[in-house]
Amino acid sequence: MAEEDMKQRTKSYALRVIRLVESPPSTRTAEVLGKQLLRAATAVGANYRAARRSRSPADFIAKLGIVEEEADECLYWMELLVESGLVPAARLESLRDEGDQILAIIIASIRTARARKATPDRPAASSPPS
């Protein structure tokens, strides 16, 4: 996936989470879980952008690791929202699917970056600076 496409995709993901968190229910638990989800979802895109500006392959891999953690954390908070009965599973189905897809892309990117780092004499396609 092209860098600009992924930047837009992670931003759209965060915007969808913002809309979710701003909608009812307005219970104390929903507010706490929503804040956690909102923080993690916005961190996905922000940290992806930071990874794209990394200074070395090792820095790129480390920063993508943060994106992976935040993306996985989003899925956890969504699971809690559903399993606590605060949000119907059907309402989060598409958002959870997008989160799964973003996580899979990031994991694949980390694996690719590690492989490229292990074989530095290979020409890099659109990888971070060496």
C-alpha cells in the first residue's frame, strides 16, 4: 500500500473512532473506554507518520512497533465496549475489521523492513532512509 494511502487510511480510522466516541451512550464506563480508544486510534496515524520520517531502518521498525501496539490496543478497547454491552457488536463490526486490516498491514510492513535490514545490499523500493 502506498504511503499516502496508508496515511489517509489511518486518519480515516481515527475520524471514525472520534464519531463513535462522541455518540451515546454517555455513561462513566463508556467515557473511560472511549477516551482510551480515542487515544489509541489517534496514535495509530500519528505514529505511522512518525515512522515514515524515521532516520534509519532500525528507527522505522521501532516506530512501526508502536503503531502495531496502538492498533492492537484499539481492538482491545472495542472488544471491551462490545463485551460490556455498551455498544452493539454490529455497530463496531466494520471498524473492528478496519482495525484488523491496519494491524495486519503494519505487521507485514515490520516483517518486510526487518528482512530488508537483514539484507542491506538489496535495493529498497519505497523503504525509509538507510
